[in-house]
Amino acid sequence: MSTLDSFLADAVPACSELGLRALAYKAILGVIAELRIYDHPGELQLDECKLSGDLRVSRTPIREALTILEHQGFVRRRPRHGVFVVKKTRREIIEMVYACAALESMAVRLACAKATEAQLGALRASFRALYEADPTGGYHRYFEARWQFCRHAATLAQCAEILSMLNHLLLHLRSVHETIFRQSIDLAYLRAAYRAIIEALELRDAELASRLVLERGFRFARDIESCGDCFGSPKAVA
């Protein structure tokens, strides 16, 4: 199972019944998560008819899934125009980064207290891309390792609410992460930052691990601030 598939496996809202609506929700969320929405001007439109045909379901579960996604802030309906994928403004993105860092900071504190020695001892093997100077696959392996680490820390924290909130934020931020990685990520900094966090977790140094996570979050926010016009406000569709 891929990292994205693992996220989506836990992403179906509790209020939705198991069935076509849940499957449509997961499929559409997967499509949105893989779109490089910040590489395109304006907003990207979703075609309900095409989604229905591709997923081989009627339009009813598609519309129900899109309603859930609209409530979660992933899509927006435009009267007489259709459904569009939401692009967050730079300010909204930075606020989500701050929220994600705060949750991850608490997660690593809890992980220091709750994780087993075996779980902490397996971190280096689980995120070996962060220990390789020039891994095959380039930045994508670093991207996936960084993207996965936040959720893994919440899993070790054994806090379902933190994991649920992080899942939501990380899916919103996936396209942002990829844009930043492709344009301006400092891989040497990334390796050093996460190796230091992992070392702090291995030592069960909650204070240090928490501080390092927050510092990395502030660094990411600064990267977004300086990333040209990638994250400007999207033009509204009349």
C-alpha cells in the first residue's frame, strides 16, 4: 500500500456509510491529493460525469461524496459552473502549516512517553531515505518520507484525535509540499532536521523533539512566504 493509499484508507468520514459513497469519496480525494493544483492558474474543475464514468457508479454517490468534500474544504461548487478544487491562499496555507506543526509537536511529546523501544528503534529503518545522501528517485523519496513522518509520529503518540486532524491537514497540504520540494527544498537541511528529530525520539527527549518539530514548521512557513507567486489568491469564477 502506498503512502497516499494509507492516508485514504483512514480518510473516509465516520458519518458516511460503507458503500458506493465511501468508495467515491476515497477515489475523488485521491484524485485531488495527486493533482499539482498550484502548478495551474485558477482552480481545476471536476467533471461529475467523467468521475461517474471512470468509477463506474451513478452520479448520486459522486454528488454525495462531493458534498462531503465541500464541507471539508477540498472543493467548491460554483452555481451554473460546476465543482472546482479549492486552492488555498498563501495565508491559509501558512496557518495550516502552523497547525500541523503544533499537532506534530504534541505528537512527538506523546510518542516519547508512549512508544515502545522497538517502535522508536525502528525509526531509522522506517525512514531510511533521510539517512541516504543521494537516494535513487531524487527528491520524491525525501518528499514521501517527510510527508509520512508526521502521520507516523501521531500513530506512535496513540492519540486518535491528533491523527485524524493531521490526516486532514496533510491531505490539504500535499500539493503545497510537492510544489515547495520541486522548487526550493534544501535536501541537506531536511535530512539533518529529521535525523535530529529521530535521534531526540530515540532518546525520549520530548522537549528537544518538540522544539525541533516546531523549528522545522517555522522553516517551512518561511519557504512558503518566499516561494514566488505559487500561492497567490485564486481568481474567483463568476
